[in-house]
Amino acid sequence: RTVYVNGEYLPETEAKVSIFDRAFLMADGVYEVTSVLDGKLVDFDGHATRLARSLSELDMPEGPSRDELLEIHRELVRINEVTDGLVYLQITRGAPGDRDFVFPDPATTPPTVVLFTQSKPGLADDPKAKVGLSIVSVDDLRWSRRDIKTVQLLYPSMGKMIAKAQGKDDVWMVEDGHVTEGSSNNAYFIKGNTIVTRPLSNDILHGITRAAVLRFAEEAQMAVEERLFTIAEAQEADEAFITSASAFVMPVVEIDGVALGDGKPGPKAARLREIYLDESR
Ligand code: PDD
């Protein structure tokens, strides 16, 4: 695989970053994951806009322009012949020559910019979409600026391991009795004709897929309620689902051992998935 590091396209085995990189030592970096369907980037603009916001919220320099980033994404997809898959992008506060809590001067420490592709043939036909996910709830122990897409992913990783240890697929995180989001996705339930999901705030990541799906909900003639909800409420729903750039719309069929409806993926989440994939191609 050819990857991109600080202006160069290199074989992945030759790509290097410093041991003093702030992301390595302090998780001082932000990232984006953009999906590729039929060789085309899905909602690049949304990801570029969120990236700019993450950088600015952390007082990090802007890094490459949107046009440069688009060019790098396209070039990597082309070189690596990605039809379906993902492009991962990470920008860190760079590598000062030592470990120090104080931010380095951006004039002397430029950001580290890394991009690579992950080829996933058949990404849109994930068999999981036909079966649905089983979810377990865990306390949300992350920091309180989850709207910034930082590379501090230890707790979400632990969440996936907690789910895996119980033979389940993923976790929904709960704070003050209400669901925030999934380990790496936004969380929803459907009751009647209404999609319920947590409103945007610093408590959750502002999903690019979330924004698209809520737009498409109208097309599916569904209502949207953005409000806090509990695990108990979701367990009583007709359907539930998650969204992310890598999972698109993925049905949820079980929460904390309780099957939703008949325990099979429902028609409404399936319809939203279909619309999302159609619109993204
Ligand atoms: N995760 N919430 C969290 C905590 C996330 O990490 C993600 C994305 C989302 C969904 O955002 P979007 O629809 O823009 O992908 C919500 C990516 C896919 C990841 O970490 O791999």
C-alpha cells in the first residue's frame, strides 16, 4: 500500500514519524475517516469541514488546504486502486524534539499529516446489515469534548473489547442515564414513524453520516426528534440503528440482552440504509 506522510507518497514500510510526535506521546491529534464507494469519496466536504473545526477547537494550525487534502485523498484511492473502502487522515501537533506538555510553536514545529487507505471490497454489502448488531451499554468515561474528533480512542477500544467479551458487537455509552453514542458511531431508535437521536452538543461527535441520514429521513417520510433518550426507551423501540462513515446505517437488534421487536433488522432502518447508499454513490 502507498501512504502519504508530510508531502510524500511512500510505500507503507518506508513511512516514518518521530517518537516525539505529540499524537504518539499525548494523543494530541485529530482524524477523519471518509468512505469510498465505487471509487468515489463519500461526503468529502463534510469531513473537511469537521476537520477544520477540530483543528481550530484545539488551536492547531490549519494544515493542508481543503483542495490539497482532496487531491491527496483522490491520489491515494487511485494509486491503491480502492473501489470500496476508507481513507484515514490524521493531523497531529507535530514532533517537537522532546516531550513537553506545553504546545510547541507551530512556526518551528509543523503538523504531522498522515493519510492511508483501507481497501474493503463489498463494504456496502456487509452481511451484518442483514443480521443486525447486538449492543451492550457502558458508562461513558470519555472526556467532555467528544465533538472534537481526537485520536484518544482508548476508551472506545475498551468498549469494543467489553462487548466482544460478552459475544456482542458494540457498546452504546451512557451518561447521566442517557445514551450519548456508540463507540465509533451515532445511536438512534425508531418508534412508529419517528427517528429519535441525541441532539448535537459537546457530548457527542457530530457525525457526517448522521447529518446525511437525518436529511434523508424526510425522503423516507419519517419524522426526526433530537432529544435525550434512555436505554430502556430504546429497548422498547420498534427498531434501532447506528451510523458512521464505515458502517453507513447499520441495524441494531438487541440492547443489553433485550431483543427489539422480533429481533430481526426492521424495514425502516433497511430503507434508510438503502437511501443512504443510493445517494452516496
Ligand atoms: N468514527 N461517534 C463517534 C464517537 C465516532 O468515532 C464516529 C466515527 C461517529 C460517526 O461519525 P461519521 O458519521 O462522521 O463517521 C460518531 C469513525 C468512523 C472511526 O473512528 O473509525
